[in-house]
Amino acid sequence: MKELLYLQPVFKQMIWGGNRMAKEYGYQIPGDDTGECWAISAHPNGDGRILGGTYDGWTLSRLFAEHRELFGNSNEEVFPLLVKIIDARSDLSIQVHPDDSYAAKHENGALGKTECWYILDCDEDAVIVIGHNAKSKEDLRQMIEENRWEELIRVRPIKKGDFFQINPGTVHAIKAGTLILETQQSSDVTYRLYDYGRLQSGKPRELHIEKSIDVITCPHEEQNEGKAVFRQGDAATERLVSCGYYTVEKTELSGTAAFDTNGIYRLCSIIEGEGTVDGREVKKGDHFILPSGYGTYVLTGKMTFISSYAEEAAHE
């Protein structure tokens, strides 16, 4: 099928959200506390709809269920990936995600959550939390019970263009002044470890201390992966990560380049600039899927985009 599947984003209001997505991408956000844009999602908590074309108005979950040929005849039970933009006006909670086996057992068969972050923009002095300093589960529990948060968590400075892989079991938090593109498993399972004592509707938000301790990897394991760069025409593509769930790549185009889907469907987000895909205009803030059978396509313009594909799709 020679159609791009454009997605209508689903927005989520959060106590830590802001209005940056309206300014950056021209989105019609629901309020000045918009924390998440579920840009490409078939998750029941935010099922995106196709914009225009043959399947206009269809949800992505319906399209995946009824037209597997567009997705390489994937044998996944549900659409496997979810792409978000996150606008953190203030700090997110310190949290951790379970893996597939723990989530299946404790969260009604849900998928676990492996995710990665590309820093779209951030304040000059912005930081994030990745990792902890506990040497054992006993050490971890004691530090949590004694509220020794500054001693426990690892804080690191960030800049625009940084990239981080967040495996299940990794303590993490996006902090204030950060705009992120997140690629993840299609899961909405998060265990909140610490929330700075904040109130929502006059009450503290729920914490998940025991589940967090269960799943946190002790000691912390750093994720270091070399990045490969490929050149094609006037484009340079950098492979940011390839793990058991997804491959994520950043492509910078200045001119013209031809690519091929190679039978793999790709999720694409334009993060800078504008151009065309086979003559169709695309611009910063657009999100679309290239179906697996699309074949060759020609990009023109000056733009940067993040693309990803499910690892399962690459092995069909």
C-alpha cells in the first residue's frame, strides 16, 4: 500500500505537564498541564486514529487487528510499540517499570515496559535521574525507608540530542524543563517510588514501594551501546539502540535520499524541519507509519526524524 498512515495524537494532562507542545509543534493541546502526547499508540488508554486516506478514522488497534498485512503479518497479540512526546514542566515521580514476566503475573497480563528517551530540548541546567547507589535489595529497602533519596538516586546532566535506554528495573525520572521523545513497549505500567510529597486533589499520589523493590535491579546496571551511522544519498542515519523490542534510529536529511521499507513497517516522527515523502508534505510534529509493503520511498527537504520498528517485525 502506497499510503502513509498519519496518526492523530492523544494528549494526557498531568500535574507536572506544561504547554510546550503547543509552542513547539502547533498542537491543539487540552490545557497548560499537557504532559504527554501519545503520538503513535494502539494502547487502550490512548488509541490513536488514522488521519485521512483509506482508513481515515480507524483506530490503530483496529487497523492492526484487521489488516496485519500492513504490519508484515505480525504475530504479536497487540500492536507492540508506543511513541510519546513528554513535556515535563516540573519533575516526574521517581519510578521503575517491570519486565514482561512480572507485569504478566502482577498486572493482569500487561506487557512490561522497556523504553528509551531522545532529548528533544531541555533547559540549560536540566538533569534526569537514571540509576541508584544501593548495593543490594536490603540496602535499597533501608535507604527508601529512611528517605535517603539524595543518597540513593543518581542524577546526571543532559543536553539536547542525548539518548538513553531505560530497561525494566532501572530507577529513573524525567525532571523539570525537559522535552523528550519516548519509544517504548505498548504498556502503561509504572511503579511510583517517590513523588516529593506532592498532592493531587488534596491527596498524595499512590506509591508502589513493594513492587518497586521487587523489580529494581540491584546493583544498578549501566546501559552503554555504541551508535552506528549509515549514509544514503543526502541523509545520515544514526542507530541509537537495538534491543529485543525495538530498533530506534535518527535520520538527518538535507537534500534527497531514497530508502526501502524492506518489508518492515516503521514508525516515524518528524522532530525538526520539513520536507516530503514521495511528494507528500511532512513537517515538524507529524507522526506516521510506513506500512511494511510500501517498498521504496524518496525523502526530500531539510529535516530530522526519529524512526523505529518492532524487533519482531525485523525477523518476520
